[in-house]
Amino acid sequence: MLLKLGNMLLALANIFALASALAATQPNPSAEFRECTSIDIRNECSKMKLLDNCTVVIGYVMITLLPSHNCNFTAYSFPKLREITDFMIFTEVKDLTNIRDMFPNLTVIRGRKLFLNYALGISSMPDLELLEFKSLVAIQRGHVYIGNCPKLCQLNRVNWDRLTLSAGENHIVSGSNNCTHRANCKGCASNYCWSNFTCQRFENDNVVHYDRNLQSCHEDCLGGCHNATAAGCVVCRGLTDAGVCVKRCPPNKYVLEHYQRCYTRDECIRIHGHYTFGYKCVAFCPSGYKANAASQCVRCAPLEACISVCSPEHMDGMIVIYNLADAEELRGCQIVNSSLIITIRNKVNEEQLEQSFSSLREIRGHLKIYRASQLSSLKFLSNLRRIHGDPLENRHFAFVLYDNKQLTELWEPTKQLEFITGGMYMDRNNKLCNRHIREFQDRVIHDKVMDKLQTSDQEVLCGPAKLQLIVQPTSHRTVQLSWLKSQMSVELELIYRTVPLGTKYAEQSELEAPVCTRINWQRLLLFADDLQDNGTHYSYQLDQLRPHTRYACLLRTFGGDAQHDARSDLMYVETHMDIPKPPSLAVNKKTDNTLTLRLNGKELEYYMLTVHELADDVAYMDERNFCRQPATRQDMEAVRWRQEQDDYDACCARQANQALDQDFISQMADMYRCSLDEADNCTPVGAKSGKQLRLDANVTAYELRQLERYRLYSLQLQACNMLGCSSSTTVHERTNFTIGADLPLIMACRLPKTMDYIVRFAEPDQPNGLIVNYVLHYRSNVSEQVAETHLSCITRRQHALANYVHKSSLNGTYNECAVRVHSLAGDVITNYVAITWCDAEQSKMPPTIAPEIPNEGLQPAKTKEHAQEGKEEIHSHVRGVSIFLLCFFFGCGLSLVWLLYKRRCWRKWPGLRRYVPVREQWLRERQQTEDREILVDGFETVRFQNNNNNNNSSSSIGNNEY
């Protein structure tokens, strides 16, 4: 029994603790209510304490320019703040990573006064990652600006239009396009949330507390409540009277509309410095009223000068109107004791502007309206009577109207308007027409000499008549325009520009823009002398246009009587086609027998591809002895490495040279391009030699097949249409080589009882380009690690003239033979074959001069020429042998004479006899062959011989390896 009682007491204690915790977390409705004025926190973090204990800020909150050191933002939280009457701005606050717990109970931003039409602004926050206003349910006026926050991502699921209570011009820019942590609103009643931690609340959401038996809040509550009474609201939807929400103030209090508060007379006059007017607390008395000694607005006497004067906060300042809230501050003001600047850049209700400026009569300084991009009319200034011009704008102008793109009309003064000093300046008002400007100028009393109005090339017509324009293309570069003479005025302006095919130009306003802003529009100012006259119509030929290009053109006439102002519709015309421009051609892929081409052209009907096979020049290649001057291929990787090692200046210089070369090539191509303007540069279709292929215009890739391996091809591509074919785009490309394609079938044998070897092999059927020389490899394996070899080189021509049979006399015994074939693509060696003994048939040598050389594609004249050259070489060789034998016998005769002479004196020199045995031994040793053997790489012995008994078509080499 005691145990059960203890458990019950413990449960009651837990319930009491939970209730205490819930009560602590809810705002206390009986807490002290404190109003704070505008709070500007900058440069020092300690100023954040200005927000302590504030429940409502009558004005704005701006937190900006805080340093990045000694600021512990986690220590600052203002749970009592629930309402801001103007706006809130965060900008350039470093090290602030989240705005979550700083204002947990901020419920409404009223926006009675805005910052450039924005009630909430977050900008230039480099460290901000999380933005949450847990209790914010409404921004009653104005919009939201969030930008230049590179780390701020979780904004994708916030309903900004619902927050601002209307679809407006919210400017929301996410911090990065690569945001990986985006809000998904799991567990939220709606699909909107500030982040994954906090759901978004809305204006009509009620806070339900079942433990308090609370089902809903009072109808005047906004964003929740503590109880169901009007005094239990977190924030009032409308007016507040000492913490109680009311629809209207009680009779003994006055409403201050800007603050949405009810104040006593003493609070209105003493605390806020305002006046009482009826049931309102106003900053100044309206027109026709004046303030008495009790700070009440009373009506002026009928003959009394009753004037309300508005001055800027600083004596040398100006009154600037950015939005409706700024204009509302001038309600009832009759004289502006400074210059008035109006630059409203967001869409506003112009009827409200008329109410705000209805009392305005005079401006002591100047009036400047500039870049008010959403204003269409200035009728709200119709009661203005006088502009003093003290001071003037730029020392000349009392009225400045500049760069108002949507402005279409000025205003008609209800009474005479006068500029005491200075003129008017109007410029870059795209839709303000000429007649309205001239009428306003005549309506105002001022010094017209000082005026500077929109010049003639910027004039806009006021409701012009329709000009019947006929536009016809006449060639690939000209267009004919014609219209009735009766519609022609003094001056004519032709405006035209290129337009993509199939589209229409919708932005008509750009046509009325000044010339300097018409970036893409061309303008011609014409007079009657520039036109052609056929009696009823004027015509003009517009030339130097682009071929096959769509143009939008507009014609308007002005300069005389306003009745003759006329303008045509925006007309579209397309010039005729020209011969196409040269297409682009590139080799995208290649093999040993195919080339894949990439084609690209414009304005064509088909392609014409011409293929030339550029055979290697055999005669030219045969002039070089590749045995003595071997062919080498450039190592491209080494070249690339050397380029990478170039310094910065050399690289830039090379790129500059390449750019100059490319520009030169481009200019030359344009100069000699085939076109209708330069018909002499065109080649008739079919006049080119070579294989021609016609390809469809939609072909972007084409594969050339059945090509020779490692053969150079010239590819010429033309784009053609019904007018002709373009200039050729030429690409030279060589097919790939095939490994092993150059290997011939060889046969080697040795003549019995001799040291002569015969090797037979034909040239490859499809070599990797032209064969330049062969190297014969003879070897005999002395051991597993040592092999004796002999190398012999012959050129391609020598092998062909020997009818593809090679005979060599070697000083050694070899049992294997292979051939290394050198072509333009490189070299490759065959497998070693065994050397057999030659039979009778194999011992026969063919004629040394072949009548023709197969598989070379040589012309017959070339073959005879080579044969004749072979005969001359043989005759030259015979003559050389004869001269050698003659010299040899002559030397032998001289030696014999010398020996006879010595023998005659032999007996006279007995001392010479003892050298006879030595001489005979030397002679015996001399008869041995003087072959030299060198051990190569430690296992292969290479023998070099010095005899001259080899075949005429062979040559022994000892210092070249292949």
C-alpha cells in the first residue's frame, strides 16, 4: 500500500514539473509591455543589448557591419520581441552562421515604412547557413530580399507569397546551385518549412492548447494566443490598445496609423511630438488646418494663410520618395522646404500617390523624377503651382525628368504652374511622346531658353496614324520598301534589326529607346531626296544586308505637322539565299582502311565530297639511298614534352602567332570565298577530278571505306544548294598502318661448296605505304646465349631491279635468315627461316634487270627509265673492274721486276738468309682470312668481312644495325 502511494506521489511530481516547464516555455501574457524606437546596430556587438526586453519596435531593426571578432552570436536571444512596425535588415554580419534562436517569437513585420520596398532584407552574409523565423506568420506590407549569401541553401520550401500576404516581387537567391542539404518538410502539416527543423506557420494558424481547454484564438489575434480573449493575442491583427487588440481606438484615445497603436493625448503630443486631428494622431496638420497651442489641428479662418511646411531631417538634405510609405509622410504637406526627389522603382498604386500629394503646392528647391521605372503618369502632381528652383539641378534645371521607361503622360496643372528660375530637362523617357512634351512646355511659365528636351532622334509619336508599308526582298543583300507619298512627312526614320528565323520581336518599347540604347537596332534618317518616286509611292532600297537572314523593320515619318505623324507595323522580311559558306570538315576516327568524317554546314541542300588518293612519289623516294640515310619517324611524345617545358612567355608567343595565323587564314578564306558577290571564285560542279560523293544535308558523319593502308588522302568538302557549291574545305589525312602487313614470304638457300647465299622474297601486296629498303639478317646459333649474325641492306629499287632475288657471298656459315622491311610507316622483321641447300632450280639467277616492277603502280616509261639506269650502272661497274684489273697487273709486273732485281743481289747479302724462315711463316699466316668478330650484347657475335666478291646488288654493312 505504501509502495502504491509513493508511485502516485512520484507521478504527480512529474506532472507538476512538466506543467512548470510548459509554462516557462510559453510567453507570459502579463509580462511587461515595452515599446522601443528604431534600433540601428552596427560596428559593435555590444549594441545587440538594445533589443533586450523590447516587445515591439516602433520603427526598424538594422543589424549591419559587425566585425568578425569577439562576437558570440549564440549568446544573443530576444524572445520578448514579437513585432516590428517598419522593416528588418541584416547585412555584412560576419561569423553569424544561423538566425534561428535570436528572434524565436517575432510574429509580424508590418512594413509601415519600407527599405526600397522591402520589409525583410538579408544580404552580404558570407557565413550564414540557416535562416529560421519560427513564429513569423506575416509581413503585412512590402516584400523580402535575400541575396549574396553563398552558404544559405534551405530556402526552397518557404512560401514567400503567403508570408507577404500577396504575390509580390520577392527577390530570393539561393546561396549556391550545388546545395546538397535542402529542406524536405518532413512531419509538417503543410508542404512549407524554413528547414528540416522548423515548419512554416501562417497568418491564420491557431495555437491550440488542450490542457487549457483552448480551441481557437480571438478573431483579432495574429499568429497565436495565450488565451481566447483579445488581450491574450501574441500580436494583434490590427490596432493595439495597451496590449489589447481592438478594431478601433476608444473615444479617449487617438490612433497613430503608422504604428497601429492607440495613444492618449499626452502620449501622442509629449512622447511622439505629434498633433491630434479628430481621432488621429498625425505628424502635421493637413491642408486647411493649423496647430493651436494645445497641439490640436483646427481649421484656418477663411482669409487666413494656412500653410503646412515639410522639411527634411537635415537642413542641407532632400526629401526622397522611394515608395508609398515615403509618399504617405507628405500627406497634408503644402510646401516642401527642400528639393523633392521621386525614384519609385516598384509597381505602386498611383491613386494612393494622388492622395499623398494632393495637398502639395510648392517646392522650394527643384523637382527631380528619375528612374521611376513603374510610373506611367504624373497626374499626382496636378495641384503643384510653383517650383522655386533654390537650388537648381546642375545649376540650370528646376524640373528634371530622366530615364522613366514606362512614363506616357505628364500632368495638366489645375492652376497655372510656374518655375521661378531655371528650365526643364527631359531625356530617355522612352514612351513620352513629342506632342505631350511640347504641350507641357507651353503650359508652364518658365525660361524656355534653359530647356533641354528629348532630341529629334529620340522622339516618340503620340497615337500615330498607320503607315502602309510594303516590304519585298529583291536579292540576297537588298530589300525594297515602298509606301504612299501622301503619308510622307518632312523626315523619315527607318529602324531595322536581325531576328532569328521563325520568331517575332515582342519588345516594342525598345523601338522608342534612344539611339545609344538601341544596341541591336540599326537606324537610318532619310529625306525625300534619298527616295525613289514613281508618282504615287516612295520607295527605298535597303542594301548591305546579310544573305538568308530575317529582318524586322519599322518605318515612321515625323517632323512636320503632327497630323502627318505615322508609323508602320513591325514588318518581317527574309533576304534571298546565297551560295553556302564553306562547311566544316574534320576526321573524327580512322583505321588502316577507313576514315570517319565529321561534317557541319548551314543553309545547304547537299554536300559534295571529293576524295583524292595522293600516292607516294616513287621516283622521288628512289633518289635517296635509305641504306645510307635511314628513314626515321619523329617522336611526338618527345615533342609534346618539350612544348610543356616551354616557359610562359614562349607559350604566349606561340599562341599569339597561332592566333595571327588563324586570323590570316580566315581573312583569306573570306576574300576568296565563293558567293554570288564573287562568282569568279566559284568552281563549276563536277569540274574537279577525283572520286566525288553526294551526301544529304542532314548527314553529320560519314565513313570512307576500302582505303589503302597508310595512304595519304585529300578530302575536299563543299556545301551546295540550288545556286551552286561553296568553296572547298580541304583536309589531308593518312590512314593508319597495320602491324605485320609488310611481312613478305621469304626463301633462303646456300649454294653447295660455296659461301654464296640466295634469298628470294617478293614485295608485300598491301604495304604500309611505300617500301624504302630491306635489311637481310643472317645468323647461326653458336650457343643458347651467343649467336653469330650478319646484316646486309638493299634499297627497294635495287631489290626490284634484281627481280626480287638477292645473292650474297659471306665469310661465314649461317643457318637462318630473316628480312626486316622498312616502309614509310616504320619497320618490321619477319620470322627467321632455315637456310637450306640450293637445288638446281633454286641456283638459277633471274635476269638482273626486270622489264617491269609489279605492285608498284609505276608507269611503263618509268620502268624503262629504271632499266636503262640499271644498265648504265652495270656498264659503269664493268669499266671499274677493268681499270682495277689493269692496275693490278701493272702492280704485279712492277713487283716481279723488283724481286728479280733483288734475287740477283741475293747471294751478295748472306745476312738476309736467316730471315727467310720468318718470312715464310709470315706468308703462311697472311694467307688466313682476316675476318673480325665482335661480341654484341654479351651473347651474339657479329662477323664483318672485307672482301668485294658479293653480288653486285648487295653491300655488306658493319656499323649499321636494323
